[in-house]
Amino acid sequence: MYLNLGYRRRLPISCDATALGGPAVRDVLLVIGPNMRMFWDNVDSNGHSIRITAADGVTEMTWDRQAWNYANRTATLEVQALSCQGNSMHLLWLYFEHVSPSDDSTTFAIGTSINGYLEDRLPMDRVVSVSPERPGGTKPRAQVSKDPADEVDLTWYVSPVLQRLAAKAEGHSDGEELDHVLAVNVYDNVPADVPGMYDESLTRFVVNDRGMLGIRTHLKAGVDPNDYTAQLTLVTTDSKKHHPRCTVKVRQVAA
């Protein structure tokens, strides 16, 4: 869902709760640097157009513009009281570029916090589009390849599957927004999880130039010649789980 059409742009915030051992409420600290060109090229000079919402895209969060330097293109934003699941990457939305901005920031004393991240680059590495799963299906429906020693990003575009799930929900489309990534796993053919092949803390939410939401995951070294299965555990805003899978073929390319 979208906050309202007065906002011309939004970016996903990746809130890193991967170090939490269980459910907790945390504030979010978001540092925006000059590398975020799309943000700085379009936000108003005083930052009054900014709104931050929960994962559903419409529930507004309490936030503070703790530091703002438009000339140097640096800012620190703080978001209050995000309910997190342990070992997860949570989604918030940052809206900006409004036709008639008014300041919405609220000063508060930040408590125990987790870091938030914005991404301003389109995924250029391995990309897969997530399709709806067949009932009871466990077979990967996408495939990528990599050299054994390569560390690569694998981006999963989830917008199409979420839209199709919402269409089946009989008017309950607000219940099929992505809330968080509960787990990233890579399994060998035993199958056993191989934690050394991925880094959950580098998971990021991204959008492409058509506004489609994606999840960028980081894959690490694997053993040649093996076929691994990468799997996400996605949780929607009404607590439904989805498990997209992708085959990762590790092969040494001949010199």
C-alpha cells in the first residue's frame, strides 16, 4: 500500500535485527550519506516532506530528524519503537518529495537501537523473480551460478508474488505486504544448512527503477561442483510465511 499520491518517491529502509536473540522493541538509527543521490536530488532542502511508515506503507511511525545538513548531504534520522522479531531484517518505508511538505518530525530521546540502511544502487548482479509456490512445493523455481570463491549478491524480486497473493485474499490486500525477512539459508544436498555461505546481516531491501521491491542477499564461497538451495523465509504483515527458493550452482570456470 502507498501512503498517498502526494508523495512522489519512497525508499525501503532495512532495519537490522539479525543480532537480536528474540522479539524486542527497538528504536532505529538511520544515517544518510552523500552517496544517496536519488534521495538528496529530490528531497526538499529542510526535510519537511519526509514521512516514515511501517512495512504496510501507510502506518506512520514516530521519527526525529536528529541531524540535517542539506548542503553537505548528510542526515541522521531516528525512528521510535519498532517491534522486531529476533534474527530478522525488518522493512520500513521512507517517503519524500511531497507537493506540499509540512514538518512531521518529533523530538524524542533515542533508546536501545538497531541500525537502518538505505540503498541507492540498482542490483546489477544475479537477479531472480519470485513466483508463487505450488501447494506443498519445495523445488527451487529459479537458478543462478557462481565460481567457488566468489562472493556475490543475489536479489529476489518479490513484488509479483505479493501482488498475486493479495489478489487471492478477497479484499484483504493490506494483509500481503512484506513485513520482514525472518531467515536466509543455504542448504547443501544432504540437506543441511551451510551458514558459511551467506551473511544475513548484509540482507537489504531494494527497489528497481519501476518501484518493484526486492531483497538483496549476500552469498559467500561454496564447494565445486555442488548445487545448493538458497531459501528465504519471508513474513507478511499478517504473519503469513513464504519460502522462495533458488538453486545456486557452484562451478569452477576453466581458465
